[in-house]
Amino acid sequence: MSSFPVTVKKLAGRLHTVARHLDLEPDEVELFASIQGVRVPLLNTTFQVDDDGTLLFLGGFDGFLDELRAQVKEAEQNLVTECNRYNDLWLQFDQLRASSDRLCNELAVMCEAQLVGDHDLVMRKVEQFTDRYRENFKQAAANGRVH
């Protein structure tokens, strides 16, 4: 890093060089300041250059950091909310998968029993399904639909 002051003329020259290399107009090049490791965008709403060339942050640098911290906190809260939603959905999926696996296993037992001619086992399985259906039966809605 150079210890020489950067003049407006030198800055304009550097911006023009960057714009030329990026094939952009000089107005399209975004500027940032790195202050204590924080990359701060230099926008006309956040800074101005004083008559003596001093970079002034409107609202102060601490105000900018407070805004940045608020954005990070909001992003963290959104992340926690989405993680909780994902976990809830995963639990629902896992329960549905386990129920489906049990149902498929029960149907497989019933089919195997039918294939070998064990009608007693088939009838017991059908009776179990019927009992479970009654336990979980939902009353029909006004339109006659159950699901």
C-alpha cells in the first residue's frame, strides 16, 4: 500500500483504468472503503468528500456499523426461523416415511399370506386395517368428502 495521498485526479485515473479493464463506464464502478476490516460501500447517501479531501460518513461510521449489525441480526433470525421450519418439515416427512414403511410391510405380509393360502392371517390383517381405519376415521364434511 502506498503512503502517498490519493488525489481526486489520481482516483479518477484509477477509476478510469478499472472501468476500462472491466469494460464499464466510470459511473458504473462501485467504490468501497475498508475500515477496520469492514467493507463499506461508498454511496452518495452514506458519505461525502469534504473540501479538504476528507471522507465523511453521513450519520457517522458507528451508525453504519449499527445498521450493518441490525441487518446481520435480522438475517440470523431469518435463518433460525427457516432452520426450524426445515426441521419441522423433516420430522413430518420422517414420520410419514415410517408410517408408509409400516403400511407396506403389513400389506406385504397380507399378500404373502394370500399367496400361500393362509386365509386366517389375511382376514386378521384385514380386520386390523379395518380397526385402525375406524380409530382414525374422519367424519365427512358438509360436501360429503372425507379428505
